Amino acid sequence: MSDAYAAAGVDTDKADEGVGALVGVLRSIELGRPSRSVLGGGHYAAVLKVSDDLGIAIGTDGVGSKLVVAEQADRLETVGIDCVAMNVNDVVCVGAEPIALVDYLAVEEVDASRLARIGQGLKAGAQAAGCEVPGGELAVVPELIRGHPSPHGFDLCATCIGTVRLDAIVTGEAIRPGDALIGLPSSGLHSNGYTLARRALEPLGLDAAPPELGGATIADALLEPTVIYVRAVLELLRSGIPVHGLAHITGGGLTNLLRLGGGYAIEDPLPVPPVFDLVAREQDVSPAEMWEVFNMGCGFVCVVPEDRADEATALLAAHHEGSRRIGTATAQAGTVTVPSLALRYPLR
């Protein structure tokens, strides 16, 4: 369990226990027919067989307490990007092309101008990912939602579907020791660990501009949108370069690689954006916990054969400047090492 994160209000051990209890019930659903589910649990998205050669990938996620900062700063135009990113970046991890997303927006009070501002981000994110938003749902639930400040509260989440050939699903099973890990830079915190990040940075004031941020304010750093990696990853998948694994680095940091099985050594991490150092300092968070909670500058990882690493890196860097090899797949199953640290984390 992450001590500072638990003190801020998120107990990851209890969360894992809760997910286990929920999944245990759902696994007992009796369909009266064979399951269409192709993958077991723990992957970034589910895949359902719809024909002999076609699968539909499906995933769902939200923006989380980053929305609190957006409410406080009255900056709503980018959180839709985060909502799209958290979904499409997961769906592409199984080798699928995201094709559509539907959003669920729960509000304390209807305000058309605010909804339009939220919609701007959804539009920008969908265009960046190349997917449609053909519909969604608006729920007015003042008994459930309280804003920061009230009555401007809202929650935003979505479900994304994609298509994938059943013989082209990427699960991580092809990963072998010695494979290269290529890291794609994050833009900062993305949309994870905000309960801890807010506890650390909000006391400084959203308009404060600590020297570490190079002129940016706390609000700027906390509301930097999540990067959408879909177009780069799809180009890699279509390039002919074997892709052995894909990992969206979200809550749990680089231990998300363990969803692919095996073990991993991070030998040359990407540069860590200064916002992470600021969080660690202000909340006295240990290095190990920072790596277990946050992406620490790496938002996505592609695993390819060693002999194709340079080619894959050049392709990815053309989309995301600063992408480079960060490590190697190992035979140490269940372990991710970063310089001076070995991380093990129970991922759902």
C-alpha cells in the first residue's frame, strides 16, 4: 500500500480487495451460451468475439478528481481530452483501433455554456484519436454530485469500443527476455494520482507559479491534458514491426507493465517532469511511492524485438518527440525495476 496515497484518502490495498469482490460476483454470471470474451481479466480492455475473425475491444474509464481542479479553476475546456485519452489509450493496448466513444456526464445543475466547454475537450480528444462520439448520456443528479464550488459539480466518464482481428490481438504473451521497451513521454500527471497530487499542491494556491514549473502555475500543471497515443501506436501496429506488448502507464505507474506478464528493467527512464518533484517535496512522498503512484514522465510503453528497436523508436518519435528506449524485458516475473528500486504491485 502507498502510505502517502492512503493518508490522502486512497487505500490501494482496499481498492484491490474491492475490485476482487466485485469481479468475483460478475464472473458467476450464467449466460446460457458460450462466452464471447476472448481474454481473461487484467488486460487494458476486454475483447469480445463477434465473428470468426473479428473482435470488438471495449473499455471504460473517467477523469477522476482532476475534475475538482477544473471546477476550482473554472477551466473546463480540456478535461474532455483526458476522458477520451484514458479510454482510447487503453483500448489500443490490445491492438485494437478505437472507433467510437460514448460519454456519461453527471451534473449537479444544467448549465449549457459549461456543458459546451466540456464538449470542446471531448471533440478535441476524439479528433486526436480519430474516433467518433455518436452519443452519450446526461444525468442531472444534485443529490449525488456536489461541486467545488456548488452548484457546478460534475463527473465525466466514457466507454470506448474498437475493432481488432482475432489473430492480431496484443496481449504480452509474445514478450521474451531481451525485448526492448520504448517509452513515450507523458505531459505530466495525466489523470492519475490526483488525490495525492492535490493534497500536495493545492495548499500552494492554484495561481501560484513555483520556480520548478518554469513560469507555469499550479493550475496549469494540474490541468495539462493527458497525451493521446493512438495514432502513433496504430502506425506502429501497421508498420510490419512485431509488437509484443503495449502498456498505457496510468495509476500504478510503470508497474502497469506487469499486466503484460513477465518482468521489466527500466534502465534509462525518460526525464521526470518537475511537477512530480514538486509533489514529492511538498507531501514528503518517498521515491518508491512516487514510482508506484505516478507515470513519472512515461505515459505509454511499446515492447518490440531488440533488433527492431531503432526502427520502432524512430516511428514513434516522429509522433511523440522524446520517445526512446528505456529498458528491457527480463526473466524476473512480477518485478519492474527502476534505478535503485524494485517495484511489485498487485494490479487488477
